[in-house]
Amino acid sequence: MIKTALVIGHNARSQVAVRVTDRRIEYNWNGVLADAIRECAPDQYVVIRRAPGTGEIGRAYREVNASGAKVA
């Protein structure tokens, strides 16, 4: 079994797109989806949420590397 990191795009400060029909924010929707996927196989998936700030993408992928995930 390959461990997979689910990296949530964007961050809590920069949540980006908002769905017109119900005003749901993309960042929130992606997080709920990633958590639901992880619940199906907790040993196979790790959820990484980017923290806002300079270097956030680099920090997120260092966290991916530290998690032991083979793909992200």
C-alpha cells in the first residue's frame, strides 16, 4: 500500500473561490473532502494543510516528506 499525502490547496487566510449557489469556500470544501478520503483508509492517507506565510508551499512539502508519503 502506498501512503498518499492530500495537500489542501490555498490556506486559511487565502481561501480563494466561492461557489455562487451556496457561498461555500473552495478551501473549506477541499478540506472536508480530504478528511472524508482519509477516514476511508487512515493508514494510507495523510492530510496536509498549508499554513499561511512566506514559504508555505516549501513547508507543506517538507511536511509531506516527513510524513513518509510516496505521492502527494
